Amino acid sequence: MLGEEGYNGHDALRRYLSDIHEAFEDLRPLIDDALEIGEVVIAVGRVYYRGRESGVETDSAAGWIFKFRHEKVIVFRAFFEPEKQLEAVGLP
């Protein structure tokens, strides 16, 4: 399954992008809201996607966390069920 084991490091980011390209013909993240806290950005929205082999189109709630250092992304995490993720970091 895509990303089940997680991705860490520059090479892993390239593998992540390759895995997405292989799995989906179309993938569009749409951000509804974002919050910047220091060097951390938390965004929530939806992801619309169409399977490359199946052709199935669907969408789901999603969220993203970015952590920056010296204007470079050092942590990126995408997740489903944004409410649970935000609660896990102490946000309502």
C-alpha cells in the first residue's frame, strides 16, 4: 500500500512521488484552511484522485503538516482524518 511503511529522507521523497505517479492518474490536493505556527504549517482540505489502473474517482478529507528550517521543508506529513491528527498535537 502506498506509503504504508512511511518515507524518510531525500531519496524516500523521490520514491514517494514515484509511488503516487504509479498509483494515480490524477491527484489534486485542495487546501481549505492553513495555520502557520512559527516554522510549522498545518493545512486541511481534501484530496481528489483517480486511480491509474481502476479509473475510480473519489475524494477524501486530508491534512498536511510541514515543518521548515532555514526556509527548507524538513518534515512533511500527509494524513487522512485531520480532526484526529490535530487532536493528537493538542489542537481543537
